[in-house]
Amino acid sequence: MTLFIGASLVALAVVLFILQPVVKGLHASLERDEFELTDTEARKRVALLALRDVEYDFLAEKLDEHDYRSLKAELTAEALAALEADEQAQSGAGADEDELEAEIAAIRAGLGAGSVCDACGFSNEVGSRFCASCGQAVAAEAAG
């Protein structure tokens, strides 16, 4: 009997520990802090640090000439790929945000015009009588 009570208390403690963030109302931030690295920034940093370490190891005579040259060639290619990926990510971020803003504006315009389907939420063209997604009749205000 005491074993059952002990196991129940342990199980209860585990459940409470797991539910603690929910009970306290804690949540993960969806915003990226200034000091947080993106995946491409982290990859670039690791590649450049590895390249630096190979240089130091060669100068400290921990690597012979052959190993140094092969590691340097490999890490240089990795660093260049990481730099290009980071540049693409930084230049592509603005385009993604513009596309998202345009989609949000289109949905807002559809809501204002009454062309959004009440059943499924699909944004139909103004004047549509039926939803292009689910086939339900669109509200009368949107049709005329």
C-alpha cells in the first residue's frame, strides 16, 4: 500500500513539473532577440572559427603542411558556402516579409468586401456566388 502511495506521489510530482509552464502562463517568445544567431549566421561563425583554429594549429606546429592544406581547403569551401547562404538569407528575408504583408492585405480586403467564405475561411474573388474551396454559397453581400 505504501508503495502505491509513493508511486502515486512521484507520478503526481512529474505531472505537476510538466504542467508548471502552463499553470504559470509561461510561453516561448516568437520574436528573435538581437543577440540570437540565425541558422545561417551560426553556420558562418562556426566555419570561420574552424578556419581560424586550423591556422593557429599550423602556426603552433600541431599540423604538418599536408594536413594544413587539406583542412584549409575544406574549411575555406565550407566558410564560403556559409557566407553565401547567410547573404541569401539576409536578402531573401525582406522578400518573404513583403509577400506575407501582401497576403495579409489581400485577406483584409476580402474580409472588408465580404468575399471570405463563412464555412472554410477561403478568400474568394469579389462577386463570387460560391466558394472556390468548399463550394458553399457565399454571403449575399459578397455576390452583389
